[in-house]
Amino acid sequence: MQSVLSVDLGTTAVKVSLVRRDGNILFTTAENYPSDLSGGRVEQDPEDWWRALKTAITEIMMKYHAVSFEAVVLSGQMQDLICISDGKLSGRAILYSDTRAAEQWNYISNKMGAEAFAAAVMNSGDSSIIPAKILWLKKYSPELFSSSVLFLLGAHDYICWKLTGLAVTDYTNASATGMLNFSLNKWDSDILSIAGVTEENLPVLTRADRITGEVTPSAAAETGLPAGLPVVHGAGDAASSTIGAGAGVEGIYSGYLGTSGWIAASSGRPAKPETGIFNLKHPDPEKVLNIGPMLLTGGNIEWAVKTLLSETGEDVSEALFDSFSSASETSPPGCGGIFYMPHLAGERAPFRDPDARGAFIGLSKSSTREDMFRAVLEGVSYSLRSIIEMIETKSPESRIIHLSGGGAENRLWAEILSSVTGAEIYTMADARESGVLGNVIIAGNALGWIDGFSAPAGFIAVERRYEPDEKLSAFYNDGYRIYKKLYPALKNTFRDISSWNKY
């Protein structure tokens, strides 16, 4: 059976999997690498990525030395700045979550205008964007620069360069950098000019679903991979995980319910950046990946359990979660008139507001703790519906959500979410493998196994299916109309509280 070697360079480890073309994962191994978090920085040594990858490949080759594979396909953390000077690595990679370049973002914003910047790249800018990081490097580490400086922009860019000698990046990763003109699908000349770089300093833009190059003899000697093995650069991890969750085509949403969470979908158009929806290029660069991240989804339940259920404030246990779920089921839909706003830590989508906070609205003398518990589940579900509506391109009657994360195991929450959104919900058996499966789908297009980005039959294991209850959906539609009025009514109050609470 034909297979590929999938490489996913995450924030803390590289995950390497041997996968058959039908999605059957034969073996997976992972190797960690450290981060440098000193002085407010978030950096990693790209050579640690390379060393970890070589160790993982050696383990797989020893266990499956008789298995041949057709290609190596890559994915990884996006929006990293890696400096290559005179053909050699210079310094550590500055990771996407590093926000030290606030002064440089202010310069870009003043020079270009924040609205003009967002209109060009179809995402709001901040201190994490690549051009701000480049300007920071120029100011504080000028010794890294040379006339032939090259900037790679993601972890898998660097590994592709090490394997093939080619400097390329995919459109998904490029669209996260703050340098890609979203409508033109090319580097934005105005932004590059402000950052003081040219296209010659940047990797070549390439489709994720193409064979990029081959393993060079020197890389083969280091890794044990056969020289000449095709390498598929692949897409940034946001794209591979969305496609691997079954949301690579319009009409299917990927929903994740962890401590934080998101809704991701493929569409034909970008959403407005001010909504908090991130617009990334799909592996088909004529399409768009819309990702709406909530700062807290399951985190709201963790807070409710620890604050309203735990008598000692101890860490949340599985038994306490079970008690929360059982108590929630005793409250009727609508929770006796209580609404919950799930913005305990501010919010990113369906609006951007660091001052937004959580709130129970509609408490009465008859309200119970059980009503408050169910209100938390309903409130997060209403917020997820509002994200879906920000990015929706098809009729609501065709909504399907592939749901994963720890929250997907809560039966009541899945039922509520189905009726609140009007969507069929499929809970995924093992969402941890969505990035691997997405890599296989992308490589499958490059190798001619698959045509398009829908998951082939049997690719995704489903544990349970939920359908909306027609009567309950009508009831929640009325509730949603009320819910949508709450944040606009309280927005200024949240801001005033944030300014006032300094005692």
C-alpha cells in the first residue's frame, strides 16, 4: 500500500507519522525541542527542529525499514521569522507568539494606516506580524543582515530548505505573515517597502499541494531518507488541521472545544478583519480559510466548576466535570431566563475586545446553580453560532460541524450546540490526528491520489452524530436574537469597568 511520511512541526515538538494513502496511520513518534522565553522573548533554534526530525525519522526507519513511501509532506507552526544570511542560519527563530515588536508595528501602522494595512492583507495587524519583527531585527540585531539575507517564514519552510535546498513558503503561511496582498496572491510591495525588504529576500510562493523538490544527497546522508524522494512543502498547520477535520470544502465547519476553541471553515471570500475572524489562504489559493477563535470555550466550564461547584477551589477533576454535566441536565432550555456571556478573558471573535468580560444576565430569586451551569453551555453555543454566521457562505440548512476537543465529549453540550446552530454535529474519534490526515490529503493531491480537499470516505472516524431538535431550534432562535443584543448594550460598560478597576 502506498504511503507518505507526514511531518508536523508544532510549538513544542515535531510529530512524524507513517501514513497509508487511505488515512491509516501505521506509526507516529514525536520529539520535543526547547523554547527560549527569557526577557519576554519567544524563540527556538531551527537546528533543534532539524535534530528532532532526524531522530524521529531514524525511529520510524528502524521500525518500518521494509516500508517504502512516496513522499515527505510537511506542515508546521506559521508566522515564524528565520534569518538565513549568506546561505547559513543566523540566530534563533522568532516565533509567531513573540510580541516584542510593538514599537515597529506602531511605525508600520502610522506609515501605512491600520485600515489600509488590514485591507491589503485582510487581517488586523499587531506586534506579532513578520514585517514588524524584521524591523525589530534591523534595529537590535543588525549583524544578522547581509546583502543576501533570506527570511524564511515558518518552521516547515526551514525543514523544506534543509531537505531540498529550496526557499519556498505556502500561501496559507504567507497570508499569516502580514506581507501577502490577499486579493493579488503576491507579496505586497508597499508593506515590503516599509519593512525595507524585497521579494528577493523572501521565499518563493508556492501551492501546498504540489511536489516542491527532492531530498538532496546531503540531506539524505543526514536523515537516512533516500536521495531523490519527493518533498511536498505542504501548508501551515491551520490549513492541514482544518482539512484533516473534514472542513476542506464549503458547508462543513471544524469546531474545537478545548480550554479555548474555534470555528474554522473553507469559503470563497474573506470575512471583515474587525470581526476577529482570521482570513488565511486555503491550500487552493483561490479559496479562503476563515478561522474564528474564542479565547475561552471549555475554559468557561472550568471556571464555573471551580468557582460555583468546587467547595475548596481545588483543580478541576473529572468527577467535578461529571457533576457539572449532571447538574446542567436538570435545568430546562433557556435556564429560567438566564443568559451567559462567555468572555471571561476578553474576546477575539466574533468581535475583538480585550475589555469584554463574562456576565450572567437575567438572574432572579428562582435561579439555581443548575440554571447557571446550563446557561454557560448555551452562552458559548450562542457565541459559536455568531462566529459561524460571520463566515457562512451557504444556506444555514446545510450546516455540518465536525466537533473535536474535550468539550465534544459532553453529550448535552453537543445537543445544545446542534439546536442552537441548526447544524448536524459529528464528534470526531481522535481530533489529535487531524493535522496528519490533512497532510495526507494535501500530499494526495500532489501525488495524484486525491482530487480536491474533501476527506475521502473512511478517512475520518466519527464517534457520534447529533441532529437539531426542530422545536428547540425555534426556541433558541428567539433566544439568540436576545443574546446578540447583550454585547452591544454592555460594550461601553465593560470598557468603563476596565478603566475604573485600578484600585
